[in-house]
Amino acid sequence: MGLVSQQNQIETFLPEIAEFSLFKKCDRSMLSKLFENAQMRSSKHREVLYRIGESATKFSLILRGAYKLVRPTPRGEDVIVYFAAPGDAVAAFVMPQPDAVYPVTAISMGPSLVLDIPRDTYIKYWAKNVEIVLHMQNLLYNRMILLQDQKLFSKSPLEQKVAQLILQLIEKYSRESDGILPIPLTRKEIADSLGSTVESVIRIMSDWSHQGIIKTSDQYIEVLDTGRVIALIQEG
């Protein structure tokens, strides 16, 4: 895709980008600077955006779809540490570091679209924008709180942890109040994010389906009885 075509495509996304919480206080002129030399990149389902340890020369703003951020454990098993949604800036936190490398592997969950932003643009504009820096620090703080919550839940019954995860993801990804998680989340990905076995997750979700609590397909999970899922969390 040519530079002019890329710029035109980015321009069409600016009104939508301006609605992301990160850019609420940015005018169009500032947005144009923040995305200087940026390029659109699409990902197919399960395509790798970055690999852990690669040189971090750019970061990505998610526009469409979702990505799972994965790190290996000391035993060599992959664990999902975060599900990134539209509006998330993946790998932005390492841009200020000299000779930075990506701390995670980012893998798409269904067809997805990002805006790749060069490190030079981050240093030139992002790092000098106080509102952007403060907002990103707040996002990092919220992620740390989420990790702490996950640690607190680590000794809870698996059914409670699955219920908590699904409700958190629906709150994050669903743009409608319809109880639908619109990303192709597999049982294995749920198990990987909770440090459990896929067989145990399959058993729990099959039981929920038979009880009419959820409905699942290859592309989404729908919560039919939110009250029951909340009760499962509180019962744990």
C-alpha cells in the first residue's frame, strides 16, 4: 500500500480513534502528529504481531479485533497475560527504553487491524504529551491491579475463575449490553490464561451450556444468564 493511500486510510479512522479514551483530549492536529509515519497492518486469525525478544522498533494501536499477549513460564509453557482490545497501545510502554525488545508475543484472535507507530514518533510526540503519558501510566496501573486480582483468584475454584474471566472480557470487548463476547476465544486460551487444563475448562463450559447459562460457537460466547454467572463468582 502506497504512502498516500496509507495516509488516506488513517485519516478515515481518525474520528473513531478520537473516541478512544487515550485520545479524548487530543484535537485533530495532535492526532496527526501522534500518528506520523504510522502504517496500517491487518492480521489473520492467530497471526503473530510481535514475538517476545524481538527488537521493539514500533508499537501498535489496536483498531479492530483483539490480540492475546503471551509469555512463557520457566517450564516453557505459554501463559496469556493480557487480552488487548481496540484502543489498547501494545508495546508502547517499552518505547522509552534504549535497545528495547518486546516483552510478550502478541497473537491475533480473529481478523484484526492495528496502526503501527514508529518508536521515533513515540519519542517525538507521545512522550512529550503530558495527557497521553498520564493516561498510559493509569492504564499500566490498572493492568497491575488486574494482575493482582488474578493472583487473589488463583486459589479460587476454577468455575469461579472462568466466570470472572468471561465477565471481565465481555465488559471490555462488547460494545452492546447483550452479554456477547465477540472474539473467537477457545477453551485452550481460557485454560492458558487461568493456568488450568483445557479438559477442566471444557467440562465447566459444557455444564453451563446444558444448564442454559451460556451459549457458545466458534466465533463467540454469549452469556444467557448473567445473574447466575455473577452468583458463581460470589459462591466461590
